[in-house]
Amino acid sequence: MLSRTADHLFWLSRYIERAENTARMLDIAYQTSLQPQSAEESEQSWRSLVSISELNSLYNAKYARIDSRSVMDFMVADENNLSSIYNCLRAARENARAVRGALTTEVWETMNQTWLEFRRLLREGLLARDPSALFEWVKYRSHLSRGVTVGTMLQDEAFHFIRIGSFLERADNTARLLDVKFYRQEQSQGGDDAARDFYYWSAVLRSVSGFEIYRKVYSNVIQPEKVAELLILRQDMPRSMSHCITRMLANLKRVANPQSGETLRRVGRLEAELAFARIDEIQAGGLHPFLDGFLAEVADLGASISRDFLVPST
């Protein structure tokens, strides 16, 4: 497969996954903002989301203050923010258009319709009227895109590059989703009360479709360390960091080339570290530093995959 074609396939799946996970993070922040809290706590919650997304400088250049409406506009509809849902869905559609010959008709039509429908929903004011409904719609369209891809595409190199992009992006965003809380906790120095923590972690679990899974696996009240274990270490949890790295490695093996040995070794090492880690050991070193280190490693792996298989980044 041409490296340029692989590049488009890799990034179209990353952008769709990024749009979904941005919607998940925003939905947590929005649902949490509906709970009783001070103005300072509300501002810190939204600030942590922008910080974890590494968009502080871009946000501060446009907005004078942190508030829910500004952050949601910035993260959803801002055309100057390359990580906004608007730009992610547009970029996914443009990458799909560039490689229509490598996609089934169903995949292309799903990507195209998602972009057109999203613009219509923004014009009709759904973000201002009902943010949660818009976030649910973005998640649903991502699920639809993924289902159509798995259900209609030949499982050849094109399919594997799409899956590599999806799992890499999902691993990154699951870590960020968790880190939003731990960043906030670090900044507030443990000021959250037990009731607020319960509602927050419930929102986290629901945002990753993990609330029922948590109840089934742990059969007890929601505890932050158990939520972290579920989303970091559980191989059977579809959105866990461990599951994503394992699936990414499996797909990388299917497209391996003579120069990808080092990348495969590093992904395999990361898979082994997650497979044999224990949540108490991670907590002893600090969850926030652990997640920071994981995010750095995933970013490095993305650059390595780009170098080994895709169009070299400038």
C-alpha cells in the first residue's frame, strides 16, 4: 500500500476517535457543572479540561476568561482550534474523500453524512440548546462509523491502518479522560467531598459506557482506584488503555515491514508493562505522573508509526 494512502486511512480513524473522545470529556465536564459548586470550582473544572488537551495558549489568545460556554464553543465549533470536534469531523471526511477507492461505499457515505449533519446541528443551535444531546450524537456517529468499517471492509492493510489509528487515539484519550480528574485533584489538593466524587466518577464511567461494566466486575460502590484499574489495566474493557495497546500491537503485526521492528518492540514492551502492572503500584508512584508518562509514550509511538509506514511529518 502507498504510504500516502495509509496516512489518510490512519488519520481519518484518529480524527473520528478524537471527535468522539472530545465529546466524552466535554460531557463529563458539563454533567459535573450541573452539580452544586462554587464559581472557583467550576472554573477549575473547565480549566483542567483545556489544560489536559494542551490547548491553553490557543484558548487564552481568543477568550478572556474560563467558563462553560466559552470552553464548549472552543472545543466543539471553533474553526481555529484544530482539535475541535468541528475540525476533527471535517478532517476525517477530507481524509476519507482522498482515499475513497480504499473504502466501501458505506464507510464513505457515513463519513460524509456525519460531517454534513454536524454542520446542520450547529447551525440549528443544538450546542447552546442541549449540549448533552450533541455530544451523544457525536458518540453515536463514531460508533456507526466504526461498525460500518468492521462490518463492510475487507480486512486487508487498509483495514489494519484504520484500526491502528483508532486504538492509538483511544488509548491517548482514555488517559486524558482520567487525567482530567487527577489534574483537578492535584490542583485542588484533595478538596473534593465524597458525594461529589461519587457523581463525578459515575459520569466518567457513563461517558465510556462503563457504568454497568463496573457494577458487573466489582459489585460494590464506585471507588476511584477501581475506576482507574478498569480504564487502565482491564484487558476485557474495550476502552481501557491496556486493551487499546494490545489491539494496536495485533494490527501493527499484520502490516509489519523491515523497518518497523523497533516500533513493534516498544509497543510490545508497553503492552507487557500494562498487562503485569498493579493499580496499587501505579498509585504509589502517583496516577497523574503515570498518565503523563503514558501520554508521552503514546505520542512517541505515533511519531514512530508515522516514520515507519506513513508520509513523513514535517
